[in-house]
Amino acid sequence: MARYYRDERAAKRQPALLPVRSQGVDEGYRLVGPGGTLTPVVAHVQWLDNHRAGPDTHVMISFEDGTKIEFPFDALLAAVWHDEQRAISEPELSAAAPAVWGKAEESWGEGP
């Protein structure tokens, strides 16, 4: 399993469920997905400088299971550290579910 750097003492001063913009997602976190489910751990975050909408507009988030989801910048998400020890209730996760989810990598760049 990958090792992620994190100041655990500083992290405990933050809530277990963190609001984050898509371009600010960090490796080692899990995102709250549609329906309040947790994603696999984020393995890599890449800003798509060559996106057809222009640079600094979209980000590709890669997960440890190999899936990749593209998000526009400023999409409001919620993140949980992969080794978070504090309990997060199902109602909290459901309330943190994003209104809009990104699209899978397979659909990026396709089309006429």
C-alpha cells in the first residue's frame, strides 16, 4: 500500500469530512461520491492543461483501483483521509454527496 505524508496532529484539528474544490483534492484521500459512498483512495491528481476548454479548467482524479474521473475546476467535493479513525455517520456522508459528479476518463476526448 502506498504511504502518504500527512501531519496527523494538524489533521485531527480539522473535521473528518473536509470540503474541497476539485482542483484542490490531494492524494491519500477518499472522496464522497454520489449517494454518499466513498471512492477508492485518490492516487493522483492532474490538471488538464491541454483540455479543449483551455488550461486551468479541468482536473483528472485517478484512484488506486485504476478508475479516473474528470471534474471541472471549482466542483465542490468532500474528502476523507484514507485512514480516518473518527466515525462519520451515513447521514453526514449522504449530506456531503456532491450535487454533480464528474465523468469517467473513457468519455474524455471522445466525439467528433
